[in-house]
Amino acid sequence: MSLFNRPSRPHQEAELNLIPLIDVMSVLVAFLLIYTADVATVQNSKDVEIPQSTAETQAQQSVVVMITKEHVFVQGELVANVADVNASLDPLVEPLRQVLDRPMLLGSGGEAGKATREVTVIADKSLPFELVRKVMATCTATTYGKISLAVLQK
């Protein structure tokens, strides 16, 4: 008997069972919702190369001071030029102090709220430490009692 002369079988309609697909998708959605909730994102610029660290502490919502190679920003607002800060003999960055004294994000003012107010400093790893120290000293001279340095986790 040749292949062409075989008796034909009745054709059955193929069914697509969507229940297992829905089950897998719901598990995927639940997994993504659980494991992306722990990630804290901090605004960053492409101009800033953040140093790496083995720190385990997660970032919290706070006021962000970003130091690029040319500028100092607070919450995305241009505050000062790095060249001006480096040229200044003053231990504090006066324009930064004026911006940080304004009411901004979390916490209340005064000495009682100072311990709870936090600022996150994002600095390029190639910047001199003297510049970062001036910015950190200015932050503590205002109403912020906690300073966090943004790093990439190794």
C-alpha cells in the first residue's frame, strides 16, 4: 500500500487550553510585583559614575544632592558650579546651604526633626574628596542630620 492510497483519518479540531497559560502569567506577575517592590531607585545622571560598595543598607526617600563633574544639583535644580566650589576658601557651599534651608521633602524643621531628616549625596567617583567633604559639611550645617552616599552594590 502506498502513502497516497492510505485511508484518511477523521480530522480533529485542535483546542488551545488557556487555563495553564493564565496560571503561569499570574505567577509571573506576582513574582515581579514582590521582587521589584524592594528596589529603591535614586535619580542619576549619565554624567555621574557612582562608586561601588558592599553596603547592604537600602536607600530611603530623601533629598538628593547630585555632584557631577561640572555642577552641583539639589533635587535636579542647579545650585552651583564645581569650579566655583573648589575655588572658594569657605568650608561651606553657601548656595547649597541656602537651597537646603528651604522646606523641601520629608521631616520637620528644628533640632527635633534634624536627626530624622536625611539627604542622599550622589557624587562622581572621580571627584576630589575635598569637594564631597564641603558638600557633606554644608548638609550637616543645615537642617539635615543624616547623610547617605549613593553607591552601586557589588
